[in-house]
Amino acid sequence: MIKRTKAISILLMLVSLASCEPIRFTFSKPSSNKNNTTNSSSSINTIDSIEITNPIDRLVLGQTYQLNTSTDEEIIWESGNTNIVSIDKEGVLTGKKIGSTTIYASLAIDSSVSTEMNITVVNKTPTPTSSSSSSNNNSSSSSQTNPIENENPNPKKYKLNWHDEFDGNSLNMNYWSYQEGDGSQYGIPGWGNSEQQYYSQDNVSVNNGALKITARRENRGGKAYTSARIRTANKVAFTYGRIEAKIKLPPYQGLWPAFWMLPDTTTYGNWPNSGEIDIMEAKGRLPNETSAAIHFADNNNQHKYNTGTCDLNQTLSSNMKDWHTYAVEWESDSIFFYVDDICFFGSKCNQYSGVQGNSGQPFDKNFHILLNLAVGGMFDNYINPNDSDLPASMEVDYVRWWGLK
């Protein structure tokens, strides 16, 4: 959700609806050379390259897997994020948490000879297979394992990393957690936007295959309204891919529904330095419009954002009270936003937090998902809902994260 101050510097970028041409980030991958203190003398080492001979790209949560290399020399193994995947000195992987990271392998006698492998921990998948075999069999084996794969928007590009279809009768706490209160508990009263609701888990329900977040006119915690906010922080987080949700929104003034993402760690500093991706936000009094945005900081730590709006009526002959699939396709050098597979906005930032001069930052780390329904606040000029329009609900059929192959 957008945080605004009067001192905000705004950078708007319009992208043609017809072409939706990519706008590319300048992005530099981190060096694979993880150690610099070992002896690299050619008299000691004559190996100029190594490779992982049985790479995998997916690992089941809690599963282990032995990696091998093309040499008998001692290998130093490292994980880019041990909270997601751990690896011991023998090259045995263990899936610790749903998410994506990189595994590094380098010669103990010469760390400049190295290789790396990207890997994703998922909650449901068949036994890992090597990259070479999975490229030939992924489509059929995945569809047999999980029927959701049959709805893959681009099977040649994506694989199913994680999803929640809300098929039970309660929120899956293996995936989600509640954020309750008025924001003061997190050091941001009014959730940083002068919002008028008190968030409570009592305003969340799951039934008939859908999640409902309901805003009500009731006093609690010094606020005149209650609603709910949930997130996958420290439970489900990835870098890159297509993140989508099928959502139906309440078309009433003063309501601010959002489907968005925040970084799982504040690697580049507190908000906005570590970034924010808003896949869908809406002003209930404008039922024909939704918007998307990215937030970041420039080299001077000043907040900037790029945003775009989708006219649902003009583009889809519909409005927000109908079911729509809101999605972002996020890669290392571009971000596109979609409603029902129609691209309405593409964005880049010329300057990010500027750490180490890498302009791919901060959108190069794991982000988690948030869903919430706010009331009032800055986003729509402090308008509150009519009591007669409440209670009102934001409904979610599913949330899915398709990872890059």
C-alpha cells in the first residue's frame, strides 16, 4: 500500500497499453566468488572450472538432496539464504522454508573457480529431478502432481512454486499470519497512512473456496471501523516470477483494498529503501479503476514511486465488483502489471537505494505477500465509507506464485 508524505518526489512513467513494451532495469548479478583468502597458485590447482553434475531447481520443504560436482577436489558449499535452504560441507541440501535462493560451490584450494545454482523450496512438488530431465518432462509430471499446473499462464516460462486456493474453512497458518491493531504495535500509527480501521483476525473468514476480509462499522481500539490484514512474511517469500490473485472488490467509497508485496528482509534499509510492489490497489468510490505501483528510494534516500492505472470498464467492460485476476510479472530487469492478462503498466526506476551502485536494487530480494482492506486514510483524500455500505468484503478465490524456470 502506498505511503505518502507531502515531501514525496513522484516519478510517473506511462507505458503504452497496446504494446506494453518492457522497460528494463540495469542489473548486475553478485559475484560467485564467495571466498578470497585461499591460495590460487596455478602450481597447486590446474582446474579452471567446476560444475554441479546433478543440479535441481526445486526442493520440497523438509526434504534433503545430495549435490555432486565434476571434481574430486574439496568443495566449499554455501547457501545464499540458510533460512530457506541449508547445505552442509558434504553438499547435502535441506529445504528449510518456502522461498528461493542460490547455492554456491567453489574449490577449497582456489575460490575463484566456482559455480552456482538457483533453487526454490516449495510445499508441493514431485521428487526433485535434474534440470536436464525436468525440462523435457516438467509439463506432464507437474500436471499429474498438481492440477493447478493445468492453469499455468505460460508453461514454457513458469513453474508453480506456491499457491493457496482457500479450500478449507480457516486460514492456513503455515502460510499466513495476522497483523492486528492500528499500526502502533509496529511503530506506524494509522499504518502510516492515517487509516481509520483496527485490524482483527475476527474479520477474516474462509469458506466456499474463498477468503473474505470484511470491513465493519464497529468501535475497537480507539477506531470506528474494523477490518483485517494478513501476510506471508517469514513463511512464503520468493524472488521473481508471476504473482497473481483472483479477487472481487467492494465498490464503496472510503474502502481501500490491496494485494501487495514487501521485502522479507530489510537488506537495503527501512521503507522505502528495501522496496514495495503494489500489484493491486483500489479506491472503492471509483469502481472502474484499479492501480499498481512500485516504491523505492533514490541515492539520497528520498521516497519515489512509479504508478499506473487500469480502466476496468474501458479495458474489460467490467468493474471491481466482478472477479478479476490481478498479477505482476517480475524479473531481474523488468516489472509488468496485469488485469485479466491485459498488461496496463510496466515500470522501472532509474535510481534505487544505490547500494554498491547496483540499479537492480531493491527488487532483487525475496518479497512476501500481503492482503488487506483499509478504511479511510490518505489514499483517497481521507474519505470514510457510508455506514449503510458496511459490512463490505474483499473476496479472494486464490493466490498463486509461479516461479521462473
